[in-house]
Amino acid sequence: MAPLLSPPHCASKLITRSDDTEEVVKERLRVCNKMSQTVEEFYRSRTKLLEFDLPGGIPESWPKLLAALNLEDHDHKKSAAA
């Protein structure tokens, strides 16, 4: 995939670091994923990790999230808009 170009009005302000190469970014993502996996395993082993799908936007997902967490929706509109 080709890199996304910045909007023309931003191009003159764009600063690119010398280490912003595809190889470096891939390594950063690999390290991030590895570290995240460790955190995920920690919470999973303590049965503190909850997995569920939240398709759609906040109005559709908010009630599902609250139900998954066994919480009541006391102030749906205010909380969902926050």
C-alpha cells in the first residue's frame, strides 16, 4: 500500500523523522503487539479480560457494553455522548 499523502495545505509543515522508515515502523508495531500480548495474557489468566463484539457506533454499542459489564444504563444519553 502506498503511503497516504498529507493534504496540500499541510505539506509544508510536515516533519519527517530520519527513522520513519517502513522497517522501523514494522519493528515498533511488532514490539507494541508483543507487549500488548503480555498484558492481555496477564488479565486473561486472572479472568479479568472480557471479549465481545461492538459493531456499529456508540448508540448501538453502549447498551451491549453495559450489559457485558453487568451495569445498568442510568444515564445513557449523557454517558454515550461523553
